[in-house]
Amino acid sequence: MFSLLYDLAPSWTSAAILSTFFIYLAIAGSILPGKVVPGVILSDGTGLHYCCNGLLSLLLLVGLLGVGVGMNYLSPTAISERGLELLSATFIFSFLVTMILYAAGCKSRNQRSSLKPHFTGNFIYDWWFGIQLNPQFMGIDMKYIFLCKSRHVRMAAYQSFHSSKKYSRCQLEPINDSLPAILCGNLLYILDYFFYEEYMTSTWDIIAERLGFMLVFGDLVWIPFTFSIQGWWLLRNKVDLTTAAIIANCFVFLVGGANKQKHVWHNPAVNEKYNKLKMITSQMIKVLNPVIILSRTLNPPIVTAGSSIPIVKESQGTSEPQAHKKYKSAVWENYEILVDSEGNETGRAACIWCRKDYLAKSDQGTSGLWKHLRETCRKFPHKKELIEAHKGKDKSQSLLSFTKGTSSEDNKLTCWRFDQQLVREALVKMIIKDELPFRFVERDGFKEFCEVSVPQFKIPSRHSIVRDCFSLFVKEKKKLFDSISSHCCRVSLTTDTWTSIQNLSYICLTVHFIDSQWNMHKRLLNFCVIKSHSGVNIGNAIEFCMNEWGLRKLMCITVDNASNNDVAVEQLKKRLVKKSVVPLRGEHFHMRCCAHILNLIVRDGIAIVEGAIQKIRGVVKYVRSSPKRLDMFKLCVEEANLTYGSSLQLDCPTRWNSTYLMLQTAIKYQKAFDKLEDKDKRFLKEFGSDVPTERDWTNAKILACFLKTFYEVTCKFSGSSYSTSSVYFPEIIRILKEIELCENSRDPMVSEMGMEMRHKFNKYWGSLQSTNLMLFVAVVLDPRYKLKYLKVKYTEHYGEELAENLVKKVINALNEMMDDYRDLNEDESKEDDFSSTVLKKNEDFFDGSDTYVDAFFVELEKEQEVAALEELDRYLEDKLEKNRIDFDLLNWWKVNEVRYPSLANVARDVFAIQASTVASESTFSTGGRTLDKFRSSLTPITAEVLICLQDWLRSSNKPIEIEELVQDLDDNESEVSQDPNILPTIVGQLNLEWEY
């Protein structure tokens, strides 16, 4: 007994062997080449990649051991002589490693699925089963090292040293052939494992089990030592095996196929013939190898409704069913075709489980045979799986359907079955997306359409449609809530207020974020009623919506320049800073709408030429006021040798962009307007001296040319499917150059217009204090511009001293944000009081090891801070990307995220900041159509359901077009006019209307 305990005591030599082994695995796994296999996609959309170089690591290790033995640096029997020492040392190592894993998991704030900590509150449970799915150390996946590399490489090392021990003993005494057979079988099993190493990435241990003591002990201690017990026993005991037993043992390890067999067994789409072969092989393995039986028990076959059941036939004293080409159904695997004394088929088949026979002609179907297995046969082992698969089967007749995709390559031929519930859900989505009234389902036209197209569809009432809308709202809201909750970075908000035709005040809150795949997302969160447009009410409403959606990591909120929004944001910022929800102490939380500021700048400028604009607006309105005037204008266009392409557009006086579009089209027809003065006597009588002069047209041309730049910049600021924050500074520099050109113009009118615009520009964007610093940070994070562009352009327009000050602020902000993102927010640590309580309760259990863990992580944090600083410097020093038109900023960061991981976290959230509130304002266009004079009785809750669902269900950010464009109307009119069957009827009807 004491001798056994003495042998179990670990020595420094065993500890050195163990340490050297794991260091070798870490280095070899990192530097040796191998096939890179993508892992299973996890719940947050991410996935790990595994380098399958285990076979090369094994061969290199064997080679190094051989060199060490040959040069007398290593004893050929080192491991065989220290088996018990290594057993105890590995056990202690497993215990310590899992303790460190537990402590590291408790301190982790990473929210990715592979590293997100999971706590139950039970220390023993969390330590035993683990906290993290794939914990890492210095970038090395510890689970993959322990599970896929360590155990089998150690097994191979044990076999090699057993062989050396046997060789050394063969020189002293004869030894039996049992040990070589066992070693040969084990080595075949290990080589097979590494040959199919990539299949290990699909096993349950890798994709679902967290790394705790159970897995570490099993893969470092239990498996390597239990598989080596045979070798240690045969070294000390002489056991003779027959030749048949030796061949059988090697065959078992050869066909066991550790990885590939599991992978094929779990694959429902596997080839049927190959599945049959694996069934027979598995039956042999069951008899010969109890380890395989245990693995099949822990990994049962997966049966789905659409897959064939992997049935393993067990011998019941009957012969195997004879294969025949006409028996293709999987049901024949469970029946034996009966034959007469002459070997001819009798047309009947017997169940191999209960021996009951049935009529079995291939031309009469197999439903009766399946029914027997499901209902009658008491010995069929997979009855439950077969019943479940039968319940989920659709028994209706399927039809071929051609499904059109977004492109010609996506078109495919599918099978279609009528489903009342699916059609009803599609009807609800159509009503929401196309803004149809609920009574649409009760109208005669829709009923007639359904009777012709889908006569079996039972049309629900409008009340049922309303209930379905609310049910769909709850379902989609839950999906969006889960999506936002799984987003580990910060989000940005836009908001605006609106008064409906019901005289109710609504507030709209929209969230913007970039996911882990660097896709921009815009989602409407709330469209709810508020008491009034006061700043206090707006702030309270936004805070309520944030709490409802669980938004606890914010970047910025974009609002327009109304004074009530300033009050609301200031009130909101004070509360959020106390909760550590916003970065940089909330100094840059408030973002003013750039499109709104541009609108104010342009309105001050065009006020100088308001007289010319009013005259042109008047003549455009005159031409569009009646069909006769429009026809006369078209004749004037022809006489002036012009082409009537785009129709005249009348602007909205409060929207300068519509004024720009009106001037752009009216200027093309200046000659036609001049001829209209001569042809239409009423024209001069109505306008008199207000007819546009040549000077007015010249001013209009100058203004239209000038407004073109502002119009293009406003369109860029108004996007929501790309980063608008990075667009800000280059476009503002473009605007500033246009204003400076106007100021320096020799034309007094143009110069005055430029000075008015410059005054308003300086009010909002003339100093660092009036501009949100995040807009400059976004420019630096654009690889086409970086810090060089910012410094040069700002120096050019504002001076070198202000430029240097701006650069310092930007660098300080970047460094501080990188620190904040590295810590992943302080509020999460406050929420993890539960896990910290667990640590506190088990302080005695650690026995002072907390000090070591804390010191380790403090040192690691310092190293990461230094690396982050070097990362920022490296990014700024790298060369600029070419400023191409097709440059995709988000895709560039997606590709280079690996090079700049900390900076990428900052970029992801800064680029989500919106430069305008257009995303929220566009919702009010939907609200105006939903709550029109015909649907003004809709309750605020119903309106929110319809408007939010419309935003959530649409696949694109393009707003719905209710009114056709004027150009489309002109095209439709020209097509109709060319139809000889329709034109006379229309002309006759128009003549009657004109005479009347």
C-alpha cells in the first residue's frame, strides 16, 4: 500500500515531462500548417476556425523523441517507468487548470457565444461542467488542445514508450505477441483519428459542452491512461492471444473510425448504401468493443421528420433480407422477403423483429409495412422516433412550384402544399407591408381573387386579422429584442416627434447598430404617444423606451436643433452618465442632425433670391393648373425645339430640396416659357410685371448650380444603410469650399448669399465646441483619410493651432474609448453581483489562489493596454487606402478586424452614429399614410403595431411608394396613347368632360 502511494507521488521529472508536452502542443498547434476547418455557427452568428495539424504534430513529436533517445538525451522507457507519477501529476494539473478556468470565467465580460460566461450559482456544478464554451489562453483554444490534440498524442507517446520497454525486455527474456497486437490496434486507432481530425469539430463536446473539470479530467487523465492500461498490464503479465483474437482486435480499432464514424452516424443526409455498411460494422463493434457501445449510448442517432431512421438490424435467429433492386424503400431494412423451396419469391415478407408476415409486392406500396412498425410490432426498437416522424409529415398532395429569387441564379423548382396557416400569415404581412385597411379581406374584389387563385383558403374576418397582427407584433418584437440583447457593442439612436391628424403627439425612436459581420442595421423601436412636445416629456419617453428594450450600452442620440430636444438630451444624459451607459462621461452623447443644419444654412442663403424663385414658382403653377395650359405649353416646347422629357414639378416652399428640383426642371424650358408669353394672352394678364426676367432666370441657374452640392450632401447624410458619420467631415469641407467661392464672387447677390450662409455655418460648425467630436473620430477611422487628412484640411480652413488641438482631442478620445471597450462596460460588472457572491462564498476553497489569479489578470491587462496603444499607432502609420467610388468601408473593417481588434470595436460603434434624423422622420411618412383621414380612428397602440411591424418585416430600407413618379405617369400615358383600342374611348370621354 505504501509502495503504491510512493509511486503515485509526482516528481519534478514527471512535472517537467508534462509541462514540456503541453508547451510542445501549444507551439506545434500554432506554427505547423494544416487544413483550416470552420466550426459550427454559434447563437450570435460567430464561429471558430480549427487548424487540423494533429497528424503532423504527432509525427514531429515521434521524430523528436527518436532523436532525443538516439542522442541519449531521453530514456526510451521514461514514461513507462513513471506511469503512476504522470497519472497523479496530470490529475493535479487538471484540478489546477479548471480552477483557473473557473476564476477566469467569473472575471470575463466577453459576450461572444464562445467566451460568454454561464453561471448557475452552484460552485461545484460550474466548476465541474465549466463556465465558458471555448476559453482561450494567449489566443490558443484550450478545449481544442485538450480534447482533440492532447489525449491522442499522449496515447501515441505511451504506445511508443511501451514499444521501447518491450524491446528492451525482449533482449532479457522472451515475451508474448499480445502487446504488439494491442499497440498496433491502438496506433491504427490514433492514426485514423488524426486522418479524420476535421470531423471532431462537429461532435457534441466541441459545439455544446463547456470546458470544465469533467472534460479536462476525461481527456487528459481518463482516456489516455485507460487506453494504456492494456499496455502496462501486458508489460508485467504474460497473456497469450490466439491469432484470430489478435486479428479481431486490430480490425476493431481499424473500423472503429472514431471521428468519421460519429460524423457519418449523425449525418441524416448520408448515402444509404454507406449507411448500411456502417450499420453492419457497428453491429460487429458492439460485440467486440464495449467502448464503442458506451459512445453510442452517449451519442444516440438523431432522427428528423424528413430523414430516414438509422435502424440497426439485430439478429433474431433469421437470415438477412436479400437485396433486390426493386425494393428501394428504407422499410425493407426491417423485413425479410420470403421464398419458397425453389428460391422464388412468394410475394410476402416477414418482419425481422416479430416474424409476422405481410403481403409484400413492390407495386402495392409500403404504407402497410410502415404502419406495422409504428403500431403493431412490439419489438421494433425505434417506434417512438418513427411515430414522431409520421406526425410531422404533411399528407396533402404536393405541387411543383417555380420560386423566383432576387437573381436568376436563385430561381429554383420546389414542392408546394397548401397550408391555411402559412397563407394567413402571408396575408397579414401583405396588409402590413402595403398599408392596406383591415376591411380589405372583406371586400368583394379580394374574395373573388381568392376564389380563383386559392379556393381552399378560408378568408379570416377583419377582427381575426387584427388579432393576428398583434400576435405577429409580439413574436417579431421578441426576435428583435433577442437580436439587440445579443449585440455586445454599443448602439446609437435617432428620434423625432410628430403630431398626427388625430391631434396626438407621437415620438419615434430608432436604433442603429453594426453586427459582428459588419452589417448596418436600422430598426424602429417605438412609435408611441407622448403628452406634449416639451423637453421633459420627450426625455422621459426616451428613457422609458430604452428600459423597455434593455438598452444599456449607448453611443450617441441624434436629434434636430429644436430647443426642446436640447432639454430632453441634457436630462437624459445626466441619468445615463450615473449608470455608466454612455462612454466619455457623456460629453459627446448629443448629436445634432446635419441635414437639419444644412437646411437652415440653405434657407438663409436662398432668401436673398426669393423674388426670382417666387416668379418661377408662379409660372410653373400656372402651367400645371389645367390640361389645356399644359397642352399649350407642350406645343411651345416643340416650337422651341426642346424635348418634353421630365414634367414640371411644383415645390413645397418650406423644403428647399423640392425648390432645387423645381428650378432644375424649369430652367430646361426657359425658351418654352418665353414663347408661352406670346401665345397665351392670359399669361401676361395674370402675371403682369411678375413674369420672370432674363436676370431672374440667370439667378435661378446660379442658385440651382449652387444648390446641387447641398442637395447631394443632404442625400449622403440621409442614408441609413451605410455609415453617415464617416461621410460628415469630407462633405462639410466640400460645403465650406462652395460657401467660400460664393463669398469671393464678383456678383454682389452671390457674395451676399455666401456671407449669409457662412454666418449660419459658423454658428453650428465653426468651432470644436459646437461640433460633436465623434464625427472627427469617424474620419480618422476611415482608412482613406485617417489623421493626415483631418489635420491637413482642418489646418487649411481653421488654422494650425486649432488643428493641433483637434488632433490631441481625437487621439485622447480614441485611447479612452479603447480602454472602455476593453473593459466591456462597468454596468455589466454591477449586474454580475451573483457571480461575485459565488466567488466570495468559496474564498476558503481557493486557499489564497485568488491572489495569484488577480495578479495574473492585472499583468495581462497591462500587456493588453500596451498592445492597444501599439495597435492605434500601427493603424495610423499604415498607408492610406485609395479613395475609390466603390470602396466599402464596413467591408474593409470586416477584413482587417483581426489586425486591429480593439480599434475595430471602436469603429463598429462610431460608424453606427447617424449624421441625420431622416431614419426617424421617414417613419412619420408611414404614420401619415397609416393615420390618414380614412383611418383616423385607429388607436395609438394599433398604429404602433402596424408601423413598427412594417419596419421590421421589410427586407430593405427603401420606403414604400404610394404615389407614382410623374415621369412614370408620363410613360404610362404614352403607352396607352399608342393602343388603338383604348385611345378613342379615352379621347371621347375627355371631350365630354371638357364640353361639360
